Amino acid sequence: MSDKKTLHVLGLSGGKDSAALAMYMRDNYPELDIQYYFTDTGKELPEVIDFVNRLEGYLGKEIIDPYEEVFSSNRKKKDFDYHLAKHKNYLPSPQARWCTIQMKLVPFEMWIEKKRKEEGYDEVISYVGIRADEPARTGFLTNSNNEEYLKIRMPFREDGLNKKDIFDILQGADLLADTEEVINYRKLFIDPQSNMPVEPSEKEIINHFETEILNISNSTYKSANLTVELYRKIVEAMDVGKPGYYGWRSRSGCTFCFYQQKIEWVRLKQIYPAAFDEAKGYEKTAEEKRPDGTFYWLGKDTPLSTLEDKERIEQIEANHEKRMARFIKKAKRRQNQLQINFVNIETEVMDEAYDEVEGGGACVTCYK
Ligand code: SF4
């Protein structure tokens, strides 16, 4: 037996795979004293923060923020705005992903170094939620010399767990079961007289959401410009144990993450208009302050302000619908390969439908 002192860590992105991995490790490897962490960029969706808080209760262990572990709490956190100013308003992009390095990897490495120095750890094992049904990769950006003591383990891959298993874990934990939306939705599936399970008709489901949407009291969505269809997708995601944002967005991470698809920007504008305006503001400042031009998050020469055009939005929505319909038609022919059913599938296959690898090129730190 090794006499090395080992620090076990598991990073949560706010996404489903890392959350499911934390649940899986708690239940299957209770002998490991794992330190869970979540690096809050300050630009997360409220749903992400809520989900991480719920997860903390489920795990029965504190989820720490590496940054706060390294610096004293009374020092202002170096968030996106701080780093943007340091980068002279040079917006992060897939080619210049300083955001992940500065906001996530550097605090993580500093925290690990502090733990090693102060507590004498010889090695660090980091558990990552790469599944058995996806390509082997660490998915980390490398900017350090920590290879000699940092090891990556992929328990889902090692134990043969795929996407469906991850769904089962999330559904089993059912972290959002006590939300008003989920409680009310599930009433549809129980006969009030007999208390027996029933299958509501499509019309009854739509009626339910049409009524509910008029009475949204949850502060997360009360100012959102939701359609019945979108609200339904959000609640259906919550009903299967995923954060509600999986009803309209395929990834965790910053509100303005440049890996999101155009349709996700459209929905961000619809659901979190203030976050969208903030992103638009960053682009505008970059335009004004960078004489050499700026990167636009939607793509070349396409500022977010182009989404103020109603026709443009309709075009993006129509293109997305067409693409998804095409993809789902093809996917149904090879359903066994997808290993999922077709309820609430859209955000699960978003990257695949857009011919991108899962995560769209982002590292696991951000989207897993
Ligand atoms: S989520 Fe996107 S914007 Fe945020 S740190 Fe990661 S790559 Fe950068």
C-alpha cells in the first residue's frame, strides 16, 4: 500500500456530468475523502448557483471555491471584470481563452499548491466526469508544471457508465423535487381521487403550463419572457433532476460563454435580458476601446446587437428548428446508439446537431 498522502478533488462546473459524478462518488466510493470545488466566475446563471447549493446539501459536504480558499475573504474577488480590464478589454474567445485560465485554472492551481505546502500532500487526484460513451480526453487546458503530482481519474469511463447512467443518477438524486414547478408538474401524473399514477394527455399538459406561466412566482423566471413551450422544457429538465437551464441551453458556464450556439444567445436574451445586455455592453466597450477591432461572440462582424432585429431572431429560430428536426429524424433511426429517449432531447444533442464535439471545444472545467 502506498504511503503517499493523497488529496482527492472533484471540480463542479454547474453542469450535469460533474454533478452526477459527485453523487456517484459519494454513493460508490464513500471511503474517499473528496474535496468538492466550484469556481464561481461571478457570471453564472442563478440556476447554476441554486443547483450547486442543492448539491452541497446532497453531498453533505462543503463545496469550496478555490479562490476564496487562497485569498482572504475580505479581498475583492478577481472576477471577469477585473481580468477583462487587465486584458485591456480584449474579449476572451476560443482562440484566446484567458477566461478559463484566469478565472478557473489559476485559482485551482494556487489552491492545490497551498494545500500541498500547508498540509503536505504528495499527490493530487482529480476526478473528471468523462463518460464511457465519449472520447477519452482530459479536456483540461494545460498551463502548469503540475503533471508530476496531479493525476486525472475518470470513474464513469473506468466503471463503464454512459449518458443514460448519468441521467439515472440525476433522476435518482432528484435535487429539484421540492421546487414549486416540479411539485405542480408531477401532480399531473397522479389521479387526485385514487392517488394512482395516470398519463395526462398532451392537451392537459399544455393547459397546465398555460395556467402556470401566468403565475410564476419563482424569482428565477418571473421577469423572463417565456413562451409556454420554453417554460415546459425548463420544467421537464428539472423534473428529471437537471438544472432548469438544460431546457434551453446545452452548457453550464458563464452567461456570455462564446461556445454557445446562436439559438442559445437568443434564449439568453429572452430569459435573462439583463445578462444579455451585459454581454452586449462588453462588446460595445471592446469596440470603443480597442483600436485594433474586437472579437464578437456571435461570430465575425456580428455583434450581439444584431439580435435586436426581430426578423434575425425568427431566422435563427427557424434554422434551429429545421436543424433539430433533421438531426432527430436521423437519430431516431439509430436510437440505440444515443441511449436516451427523445423527451427533452434538444439541449442534450445540441453540439452533435451542430456537428461539434460535446462541449463545443470548451474544456471540462467549464461545461461538464
Ligand atoms: S464558461 Fe466560457 S466564458 Fe466562462 S470561463 Fe469557460 S470558456 Fe470562458
